[in-house]
Amino acid sequence: MLLTEWKTEDALRVRGDEERARGMQLGITQGMRQVAVNMLNDGVDANTVARYTGLFIDDVLRLQY
């Protein structure tokens, strides 16, 4: 088994990278929700909205109301 020493700086860098990736994914999801709301407001049906945004149909239906 290979043992590696972790420095505090390394651990913080990895954690920061993970948090940044998580934040970017959250931003993308929020953006797609806003696009879905805009599409729904323009009369696009929920199934089409789900297909184009990648959101689950249940999530799109919740945004309708």
C-alpha cells in the first residue's frame, strides 16, 4: 500500500476545488431552472422544457405553478 503525506495546504486546495465544482453545478442548475420558467411562460409544454433543459419532468411541473 502506498502512503502519501497530506499537507494542510493540499487538503484545503482539494476541498476548494470540490466546493468550486459544486458551486458551478449549482449555478448551472439554477440557470436551467430560470430558462425553464421562461420557456413555460412562453407557452412551451413541460415535456419539451424538460428535454431541452435536462431537468426532470417533476421539477419542471413544480416550476409551472
